[in-house]
Amino acid sequence: MVCENDILEIPEEYKKMSEEELDRQIEKLYETMKDQNRGKVREKVARLPVRIFF
């Protein structure tokens, strides 16, 4: 959560990136997060008494 008095610290590498580079980085991070969450979901589904195939 961000409040109005918070100070944002943006790393220099991101300050130097162009808009296209930032968009690619956002997509890369999003895909990484999706992959990490997929494993957790599969673990939860494996513990269910009912088998779900997807």
C-alpha cells in the first residue's frame, strides 16, 4: 500500500529504461509471478479429495 507521504525509491536501472523496455520488464515480471502461483495452485488442488484436471 502506498500513502501520500511515502517516498518511492526507484532503482536507477528502471529510471534509465525507455517506455518500451519498462513494458517488456512488466510483462516479464507478470509471467514470472503467474508461473510461481501456478505451482501453489497445483499443490492446493493435489490436496483436494476430488481430482480436477485442467
